[in-house]
Amino acid sequence: MVVMLPWAIAFIVFFLGASIGSFLNVVIYRLPEGLSLLHPPSRCPHCHHRLRPYDNVPVLGWLWLRGRCRHCGTAIAMRYPLVELATGILFLIVLWQFETSLTIVGGWIFVSWLMALAFIDLDTLTLPNPLTQSGFLLGVIFQGIVGWYSSGLSGAALHLIGSIGAAVLGIWLFDIITIVGSMVYGQTVMGGGDAKLAAMMGAWMGWKLLLLASFLACILGAVVGGGAIALKLIHRRQPIPFGPFLALAAFLATIWGNDILSAYLGLYFPAS
């Protein structure tokens, strides 16, 4: 029993994450279309037939259906189970990396918002205000709660100030990048939604991890974008969604950011 308990917890957490991923698929599809997230229940987008409960089992439902609607036979995109699978894995990584229940739950919420925003940006080249604004608000609340549990009212106040200050830094940083980039290249290089996503990231992560995530996102964007241009998959002036790079970098910085910063500082200030 003692040996199996960690595996049982891992299974439960993975299933929870995959179930959240199933709902994120709904958010990713419906929110940009202005549709309700709750009604109607899950259905085939082609024939509109309501899915049965066992068809909605994360990952497995798609496998049981062999990737096709049970009623009309229309192919169901593989991205649906992949989002569920990825969310389940990310939930497990958060569980393994964080120590307290508060930070674990906070990490799960942050990851969920990042997933939804990344895929919406991939599909529509937009980052919806309802998600970035609600994510920012949740980040501020989370930091306030963390501060309260660590040092009471004074800790909550410090964490709130730091969270809001990092959010403002995120907006200013990406607004400056947008202005300078537009002057250099003579075209818009970044949408306004990226600055709002950066503000949301700052509210959750603080200014140090925000700067690290921004740096990582620029590297990822340059490598992937440059590679796609070199392979002629896209042309030089074709817009590329930057939200997915920001989301991935935010996750990396949240999980391993402190270790990365410590290793970097150790190069210049080695322990005596």
C-alpha cells in the first residue's frame, strides 16, 4: 500500500489534469467564437450530435472512437487528446516540483490559463482579454494569499505590491519592444495581447522570473521562427503567434526558473 500510494496519487492528478484539458479544449474552441462555455454540452462540431459520457473520457474517449464521430464519422482532430494528455503531464510536473498544496493548486491554475491562451493564439493570432484579465486577477489574489500565509498582513501587502509591480513591468517591457520593433522593421511586430499576457505572467511569477521567461520566449521565438523561414515554411513577413512561446517560457521559468537563475549567478559570483 505504501509503495502504491504515490502511483495512485499520480494517476488521480493526471486524470484531473486531463479532465481540465478536456474543458480547455472547449475554451479554446468556443471563447474566440463568442460561444457559451457551458451550453450546449459537448457535441460533434459537424453533426452537432451530443457526445455520450464515455465518449468524453479524457484521451481514452478519442481512442475508443478511433478519432471519428460515432454518428457522422467525421474525423476528430488529434489535438483534442493531445491537449488533454499534455495538461495531465503538466499537472504531474507541478505536483512533483512544488511542495505545498497552495503552490501546487496555484501552479495548476496558472498552467491551465497558459495552455488555453497558447492554443487560442495559435488558432486565431489573438489573446482574449477575458483570459488575460482573469489570469492577472487570479495571479494577484494568489500572491496575496501566499504572502498572508507566510507573514500575515504585511506579507500579503508586500506580495501584492510585488505582483502588481511585475505586471506593470511586463506591460511596459512589451510595449517598448513593440514600439522599437515597429520603428526598426516598419510593421507591427507584436500584438497588444502579448503585453497583457506578460502582465498576467508578472502577476503570477514576480519580476525576476518574468524577465527570465521573456528572455527564454525571445530565444524560442527566434529559433523556431528563424528555422521556419529558413525551411520556407513561412515567409519573412508572415505573422507568427508569440503567445505560445511566452506560455512555454512561463512554464519553464515557473518550474525551473530559480535553478536557472542560481546557476547563472553562480558563473559570476561563485561560492567561496
